[in-house]
Amino acid sequence: MSGPTLSPANHTPLSPLRFLERSATVFPDRVAVIHGDRRYSYRDFGDEVERLARVLRSRIEPGDRVAFLCPNTPEMLFAHFAVPLAGGIFIALNWRLAGRELEYILEHSGTSLLFVDSELVGSVATARDAVPSLREVVEIPDSTIARPVVPEGIATGMYADFLAAADDVDDIPLHWGVDNEQQVIAINYTSGTTGKPKGVMYTHRGAYLNALGETFHNGFTGSTKYLWTLPMFHCNGWCTPWAVTQAAGTHICLRAVRADAIWDAIETLGVTHLCGAPAVCSTIAEAPQAHPVDALRITTAAAPPSPTVIGQLEAIGVTVVHVYGLTEVYGPYTICEYQESWSERTPEERASLLSRQGVGMVQAETARVVDAQMNDVPADGETMGEIVLRGNNVMLGYYRNPEATEEAFAGGWFHTGDLGVLHPDGYIQLKDRAKDIVISGGENISTIEVEQALITHPAVLDVAVIGVPHPKWGERPKAFVIVRKGATVTAEELVEHTRGRIAKFKVPDEIVFPLELPRTPTGKVLKFELRNSN
């Protein structure tokens, strides 16, 4: 007897596009998006996404890459649905990157269309000349700020005109789904921690399941007021554009993360949830406007939040939840699930427990900590190993890089390169980063990249960069520079030199000049000694 077969009656490929289709139909009049004086109902949300998708469909082929370089504005949110609805692959660009860094991503991805916020047009001044595949650059003004002086000759059109073209293209109904749930929905570029950035491919299935996990763990509902403090370019905002829409909650867009703007939104718009790096937690806790709140949940990741900041937020009624993940796993993969017994602990003990990376989320599998032979390390909270992950929320692979994909998936697990321990209660805790990543304000900074920028200065003989703790940003890069014999250079001169080669947020805060760097017999710099000496 043959087994049951899949048919349209019992199988629909998963896609987060379904979330907006449903919410726009079921809750058409509910407020979906707030941005300054702009308001969009779910009907408006769905309509604008459809108009944008129809024009995109007329200008791209299935699978073409479409990039957006924008802050957390409604257009960036709409793109998460409109680009895949048109059959394209969405690329959300980090607006903090320098022009050359952006051009590398645009060229590597083969981007066809680029949409860019008015304030950021200058960042892509030479993109059309440098990227052969790039056909159009569309400027997006933001009504919440005065239009800046925009360099001429870069943009090929304006967003409003692009949308207006929907009246002139075919009106064949759009399909709010896909035929293959393993189809790529987005490519997110890593921060280049071991060289050039790698393009991480997300699928419709993975995005759908991760969004459901985010909804469950954050408790998103139709009453949710989600404040966009987490950049949407970061792992597609941890899939939260799709998650909040699935719950038919309200997206509150935030162009820039400032204490006054955050607290104003909390007080006037009733914010219930937000996500961000420890720097966001510090900004909220230490703001002059800080005061007790009825209910606010902050989900934070990257470097563990300091016990001091956790204590400050708890004191005013804010719940802090710590998660752990990477670009390669759609953002959060583990969560520090709160245990009732922790309420009996001292604030210091509780803060320490809350800073652990935790256990696998509902859509994920159990994270492992393994030795070099892929054996699980003892659950003693002391034996270090590499954290490895697998499941539906691991990337499809690296775009145009099968060798790196094979290496990352060795042994049937995704190798994070992060070192941690497993506690007796099954909670993992990150101890070090094998790739020497500096996590600053939620952004990954490659020490190799910073070192390469510094060593281009003629006075620099050798250099090593590490991450050091920072009360606001979690970590900041610190450089140890060996000066060439007979040469002189100041820290200020090196900072200025480096700013022209890498993004501003990657430039070291502190540069020191030791006589030598500690090394292994084979010549490798002993960075752990530098960290210990700090």
C-alpha cells in the first residue's frame, strides 16, 4: 500500500507573505504603521505593498535582487513584503557602511534596483558606475524630516513616481505565496568578520517559522505596539517585520534611536515591545526621561547586557529578555527563558542568570556545545566548546560561496565559531568569539578589517585589535599599534586615517602603542593576553 501523497488539498508552501494578506483582509481598519504624522491601516499597508510589487514585477525577472538602503521607515517595512511578492529577492543594506562596502555588496549580489533614502543618496554616488547590474536608483524622501540637499545625477527616479507607475502596468493578480517554500526571500550580508561580507540566504519557509517563533516568545498580539529600535537591515529585523504583521500589531517606525524619541513613543503611543542591542537598553535606562512604566518588554542580544542596566530597567518595570543568534540563523535562535525560582534570587544573581544565552526557541532545535570531534562537552558550566546549531532556522547557505557553506555545515551542524559553556540546567553561555568579533551596539565589527585599515598607514608596522567592554555599546574596538622604527604617529592621526577606509562605527575608540605584541611560537598574536591585560 502506497503512502499518502501531498496535494494542494493538504500542503501549502510556507511564506510570510501570507501574514500581510491575512491581516489586511481580517483587520483592514486597524492601525498597522505609525511614522511621525503618517498613519497606515492594514488596508493601506496591503495596498501600497501591492502597488510597489506590481511595478517591481514589471521591471525585474524572478529571482532578481532588489536592495533598500533606508533607516527604519515605512518604505523599508513595505519592501519586506513587496520585493518577494514581485518574485524578487530582498536585500536590506546597512546604512552605516561606507560607499565602497555598499558597492561590494551590490556587485556581489548582482542587484538590479536600488531604493535609497534621501539622506543616504551620497553613500551610493558612484554605485551605478561601479556595479554593472544596477539599472535604477530610486530616491525615497521621508516626510518626517526636511529634505536634505541631495547630490544630483545619482538617483534615476523618485519613489512617488515609481509607485504611480502601478496605474500603467498589468493588473494580473499577485500571488501571496510561493510554489517552493525553499525559495530565497532575502539575502543578508554578514559583517565580514573573516574577510569580505558573505551573503546569507533566507528562505520563505525559514522566515515564516522564525516569525512565528518571534511572535510566540515576544507575546505579540493585535494590541502590540512595536517600536522599531532594532535596524531592519539586521537579519531582516530578526524577522520581526513579518512577525508583528502576522499578529496584526502596530509597527512604530523610528528613524533614529534617541532617548527622547524612544520615551516620547512610550508615553504617547503606548509602546509595549522593542528589540535592540545592550546600547539601546542603556539609552533607555539612563535617559533623563526614564520613569516607571506599566508594561514594556525589551528583547536584547549581542554582548550580554550589564547587570547594572538590567537592574535599572527592572526597577522601572521593564522586562528584559536575552536572546542569542547570528545572521546565519535568521537572528535569535536561543532565548534565556525565565524560571520562576529566579525571582527568589538577589538582583545581582538574577541579572547574571538573565545574561546567559539560554535554550533553543520553539522553532529551533537544542543548541549544542561541542569539542573538536563534535562530542558534547560536559554540562558543568566550565568546559568550553564551540556552539553548533541546526534546524529550520539555519540559512540555506552563503550566496555564490559553496565552499564556505560546506565548511559552515561540517558534520551536519552549523558551526557558529562562538565558544561557550553548557550549564547543568541546559542553558548555554557565550564565553568568547573564535573569530574575534567585536559586537558594538548590536553591530559586528571584524578585528581583521580594522587591522587592515590601520596597517595601511605608512608609520604602522604591526597592529592587533580586540574588543573591550563599553558601558553603553557593549564592546568597542581597541587597537595595539607597533610603530615603524624612526616613524612617529599619534592616535588622533590614525583615527583620521582609518575613517577614510572603513565605516565610522568600526574605528577604534582607543589606540595604544606597546613595544611589542605577545605571540605564539608560530607568530600568531595572543589576543587573549591583550584582553587579559586590558
